[in-house]
Amino acid sequence: MYEGVVQDLIDELGRLPGVGPKSAQRIAFHLLQAEPSDVRRLADVLIEVKAKVKFCSICFNVSQADQCRICSDPRRDPALLCVVEEYKDVVAIERTREFRGRYHVLGGAISPIDGIGPEQLRIREFMIRLADGTVTEVILATDPNLEGEATATYLTRMLKDMDLRVTRLASGLPVGGDLEYADEVTLGRAFAGRRIAE
């Protein structure tokens, strides 16, 4: 336990996701040893990001404008809509350079244990986006865990009576992995998602 403002800094850093008490202490002491100009630059960026960054009015991705760069890009296919849980998922998919459609960020996944139901997510806004008939395919790209599967199942049921192609990202064995180390669910999905060898 440290005195005053040093302990306050450690406590605040410890509130960040993925930062435990030891990491918070390490970061705090790094900041104490850093040049004042470096710490000021970090503080200025934190203040600026809170002031300037907002959410896209269409897809709810992070943006500095009313619409994010993806929603405002006329080259993107408006008929393809990829549904993701979080903003970081958009970045991960964009890095592949495989998807040329648009996104919808739900803001989480259904998790009754955490008190998150469909009403806490941006599902209503998602359904409004589908109402004009522009979208022909919805790609459900939620995480392959219990919460992501529950969210994908919920959305699939909501969309079943609509004239849409609803797809789910394939999941299975990672490249470079060994069959003997794969769990049953992953191996089962790999079999279910198999395709013709080319």
C-alpha cells in the first residue's frame, strides 16, 4: 500500500480491463519515472479521445465523425451486413481484407449471468437497419463461446421469417494446430464445417 496520489494512480490503473494489481503498480512506477512531457502527452490523448471519439450513427463502431469510414465508403456492399459483438471485432475482420460489406456492432453478447439480455444490446437498431430491404445477407460473427452462441441463436430465430440469407462464420481447427490437442467442440465444428478439397 502506497501513500496518497500514488495509490490512487495504482487503483485507477487496476480498474482497466486486463490490468491486475501488479501490472497497475508497474505502469504507475513507469509513469513516475517517465519524462513529464511523455506523461502530459498521454494525458492529453486520453482527454482528446474522450472528447472527440463517438459512435457511428449507423453501425455503432467507434468514429470521429457521425458516420464511420466504413459506413461512409460507397465502395462497401450495403447488401452484406456482418454482426459483431464489439468494436475490436470490426478491426480483426478488416485486417483479413476478405469482407467488403458493412457492420453492425451489438455492444456485447447475451449473458444472463452478467445481467445482459437482448434489450441491453443494439438489436432493435439492427432490426431497423434490416427494414428497408437493402440487406440480403446477414453474417453472424459473434464469438464462438457460450455467450456468442446464445446471441447468434437468438438473432437467427429473429431473422428466420425474413427473406435473408443468414450465415455464421465457420469455426474449427486452427492452422498449425494438432488434432490431438483439439477439444471435442472444436473438432466437431471442424467436421460439420468441412468442405470439398480443391
